[in-house]
Amino acid sequence: MNTPHSEVDDSARSLPVLFGTQFYIGVMLITLGPVLDSVLDDLGLSLAQGGLLSLAFYAGRVTGILLLNFALARIPLKRVMVACAWVMALGSAAAGFVAWDLGSLMAALFFTGVGGVIPNAISGVWVASHVKRGLERAMLLIAAFFALGVVVAPLVI
């Protein structure tokens, strides 16, 4: 039997995935800074050209926010979140394994930005809509996992 309480409990099972996603988004957001010098050396780019990498990531995030309303008007939220996580993962993999020059790395970072901003922006809204018991704890954990990713990444790199 499916009661309103069981739907809330089923939705709460998605929280660990959101925590992991927030951690990874925090890592992605901060990683370019600590590795920028190495990336520039590997690709033979100047520091001025390195600024274009941050611009591409930022442009991807802005584009993702602009696409958010269009996507949510036509596609269920869960599918949007899963698709964005895949776009973010594939963009990250392309940046690390496939990019060979400034243009290809900018494209990979653009798609990483598009894919990462939507789960980052929507997670808090999703938690507030679906978690009825322990909402403040869940919201705190969403923010904490994002912050943890931002802090841990430079320490590991």
C-alpha cells in the first residue's frame, strides 16, 4: 500500500545520492584553481589563456541555469537530475582524458558547468519538497557535503 508517508520515505532514500553529487560539484567548482598551472604547462598555454577555462566553466553554469526552466517544464525533475549528473561526469572525464588543446578543454569545462549547476541549484529545493522529517538536518548535510568538496579537493590535489 502506498501512503503519503511511504512516498516521503522513498524520496528520502535519494538523499545519499544528492550528498555525493553535492560533494562532487564542490570538488569540480574548486579544482581548476589548484591544477591551473599544471594544465597550462601541459597544453603550452599562457596564464591569460587560462582565464578562458574559468570563463568556459562559468558560461556553462549560466547556460545551465537558463536551461533549467525549459527542462523542468518538459521533463520530470528526477530525469533532469540524472541527465545532468551524467553530463557533468562526461564533461569531467573529457576534460581529464580527451582534451588536447584550449578549445577542447573549454568545451569539456562548459559541459561540466552545464551539468553541475542544475543538481547544485535544485538539491535544496528537492529536499525541501520531499523531506518532511529532519528537513533542517538534510539541508545542513546538502550544504556540508558541498563545502566538504570545496575544502577537501585542494588538500588532496
